[in-house]
Amino acid sequence: MIDTHAHLTSRFSQDFEKTVEEAKEFGLKKIVLSASNIEESEENIKLSEEWDLLAACVGIHPQQTDPWISLSIDEQINQLDKLAENPKVVAIGECGLDFSPPPPEEKERSKKKQEILFRGQIVVAMKHNLPLVIHARKAVDETVEILKSYKNLSGVFHCFAGGKKRINKVVELGENWYFGIDGNLTYEVGLEEVVRNIPKNRLVLETDSPFLTPVPFRGEINKPGYVKYVYQKLAEIWGMSLEETEKQIDENAGRLFTLDNLG
């Protein structure tokens, strides 16, 4: 089993070592650490250098265009480009567009700045031949249109929320594009139908720890080990054994992120 999207930096994880050891006990072969900003990107690299179980993403969330962010977009992209040179880095992300309404105390986020930040990270991914981990919230159509303007990209739509009608839009981006599905599969009936329509070889599973905790731990802090319950739910939906499901999903994740040491 592989958790292809988790946040375990100091901002999120109260007991990091315990969390990683528990993941091993659950049988995880790899945890892909996603990043939201430069600081977390740096920490992901450090953690992946210390733990064979971990692989690092470096990336900048679209909210890093908010007014209180001290670094300019150019400064963030330049730092990201340098971090992407590290051999422990397996992807750029999470990055993309977030057009969901901001909290009342925030001003409207600039869609233009988000696009500039996103395109900058696409260029970094192309330069270093890395896949993209896409955050597309209330913006799947707009995100797809931007990606279509480039060639030879690969990546995953993290926590895919495009519904059945947008599956083909992602599939048509090319064979190197995947759908990330999270713990909400265990309690959102509508998502089950979406998953039934996604090609089996284009699906990877995530926890988005510490968020989106699956049943039977819904309401608690999520952990990478809990991806097991997403695998189990998917096996049920597919009508396959857990072993067969695990083999397919792990092959998909290995292709997407070029993961090694899976054993």
C-alpha cells in the first residue's frame, strides 16, 4: 500500500516518528509527502533523506498568493526550482487553482496571480521532468485548460472532485494523468459512482493526512496508515480482492512517481 498524498511536516504532525512507525505496521511501502509552501518543501526533503519510507514533493499551494505572503511569486518559483534539483524529490505540488470562496475575513484571492504561480510550477516540473500534484478546487475545468496548453506533462488530480462528467477531461490530457482518491470514498456514496467510471490503471489512493479521515476513524486526525481503509473500500467497489486491488494501485503509484524501494 502507498499513501500518495500526506502532510507530515511539523505544522501538521504532533508525533511524527510514531505516525511513521504506525504506517509501517499497517504495511505501507511508501508515503509521498505533499507540500504547501517553500518551508514545507524544504522539510519534506529533509524527512525523505532521513526515512526510506518517505518520498518528497516540493510545491506551492495557490493560497500562497494571498496578501500576507512575504515572498513574491518569482521568489517562490526560484526557490522551488532549486529544491527540485534534489534527487529525493518525486513531484511538484501541490499546486494549481483554488476558486472556492475565501473566509469572510480575507479578500477575494487573485485568480490571475494563482495562474501565474501555477504556470511557474508547470515550467519547473517540465525542466526537472517531474509529475505535478494538482490542487483544483472549484476549478477543474480551468485547470485542465491550462494543462492542455503544454505538452509532455504528467501528474495527478489530488482529491479529485470533478464528478463523472469531468473524468474524460482528465483522461484526455494523456496516459500519464491520474486521479487521487481519499478517505471520503468511505462515506460519500456519490464518490463511489465516480470511482467506478475511472479507468483502473489511472487511480491512486491518498489520505491527505491529517484531513479527510476515513471510516472507521472519521472525526479523528487522519494518518497515512489509514489509507488501508481506502484500499479496502476500493476493493469492495471493484469487486476484487484486497491483494489484487493493492497490486493495481501500487503499480499505478509507482509509475506516476517513479518510486523505488517498494519491495
